[in-house]
Amino acid sequence: MKVSLKNWLIPLLFTLGGALVGLAYYYFVGCATGSCAITSNPINSMLYMGLMGWLLSGVFSGGCAGGCSL
């Protein structure tokens, strides 16, 4: 059970962190005119940055340390 939880902990934290960064980006930078597809809506900004955080978590996770046959 601990191995399964550990495998999902890093991607979950990166996804939540990315969503928070997206919300902060919307709040502080944003798009006043509404013509920006990502930054004109806080939900879009949070979803996009959460996805980027999830993808970035693959870089920092151990992957298949110890024995991969790639």
C-alpha cells in the first residue's frame, strides 16, 4: 500500500502546485480583455498549469530506478 501511495504522491503534489500557480498567474497577470484563451478564465488557467505540473512531475519522479529494460 505504501508503494502505491508514494507513486501517486509526487504527481498529486505537482498537479496541485501547478493549479495554485495557475490561479496566482490569473490573479496577478491575467488577461483584462478576455481574448486570451488560457488566462482569461481562472478555471482554464488552473487546469492548464495543473496539467503542466503533472507532466513536470514525471521528470522528478524516480521513474524505473533500479532496473528498466528500455
